[in-house]
Amino acid sequence: MTSAIAAFPLRLVDGCGLEPRYRDVLRPGATLVDHRGYARRLPRWFYEVHSWEQARDTYLAPHFAVSEFIHTDVRETPALRVFPRYVPCAITLLALALERLREEVGTYVYVGANGGYCSPLHSRIGGASPHCWGTAANIYRVGDTYLDNQDDIARYAIIAQQTLPTVWTRPLGPELAKTDDHLHLDLGYVISEPREAVGISNDVRLAGDPL
Ligand SMILES: [Zn+2]
């Protein structure tokens, strides 16, 4: 006997179609500049989370619920500190990456407050941070080990790099843009456009054979 698979519960939304108070902070499709001066386009498609209960009950990977990625405080802009909340669709890929890392280390992987998705207006965001793409995580603890020293951060950064070959981890150090109290890892400026998302062209001449 086969059991039915429940539909993914989060509503897919076009950020460009949201009310101005959300558009102004999510800035769908707008451009941010990274620390090297390169333009990076922000995501346009988001999942809508209507309550904390839904965030807690919606798993993106076996051990990572949506709630892991939306712990923010007063540093986040007010419109995104109440529900509904919005997360870029690529957050599902981050959850899979963290699940793979968790499998490798064989224990819990904890994402810190303000360490998952952050809007471009979050006070800690300066320019194009992959946190605004939903593809970055600040890990402050692995199992019983707190990543509050360079030795432990470096140890888990190496494991992350070996496990996720294209991952980027923030360099160690006390200076700005470095880290000495958590492990930052990210997948880069990944944009996820689910099949249900309406694309920008409906020109059938561009349609090829389905693969
Ligand atoms: Zn970070």
C-alpha cells in the first residue's frame, strides 16, 4: 500500500506582486553590490509563512524546519518581524546542504539568531550578502561544541568544505567581514525559480523539448 505525499504547505509568491510594504524590504529582482563591486540580482520568488506554528511544522529537510532560518530580532526590519513572513525559494537548497553536513558530523547543527534569511534592510547586512538570498547560515553550535573559537570554527569549516565542495566559508579573524564566534557558510547567490513560478516570457518559440 502506498501512502499519499502531502503537498508542500507554503504558498509560492511573486515578490513583485506583494504589497509595497513587503516589496520595499524584500526588493525582489533588485540589485545589490557585493564587497568586490559586482552587481548581484536579488530573488523574486518567495515562500509565504503565515505563522510561527507553520514555520515550526514545515520541514525543508529531515532535521531543518523553516523556523530554523527565520530567527531574527530587532535588527530585522519591522515588516518582517511579524507574520506573514517571506523566505526566498532557494532556502530549500540551503536546508539540504545543512542536512548533508549534519549527516557528516553525526549530530545537531544549530543556526544562530539572525543567521538564516535576512532581508536587504537587516541592520547587519551591508551590500550583497547571500543571507538575503536565503543561501547562507551562521552556525554557532555543532552537537555540544560551541563555535566560539577559531580552532573549532576552522575544524568544522574544513568538514563543510569537504562535504559541500562549492560551499564558501567566511575567513577567520576578529576584523570586519571575518568571523570568530560562528561558522558562516553559503552557497553563493543562488536563485531558485520553482516550476510553478510564472516566467518572464511566454513565447512558445522559445520552448524546447521537455527533458
Ligand atoms: Zn553569515
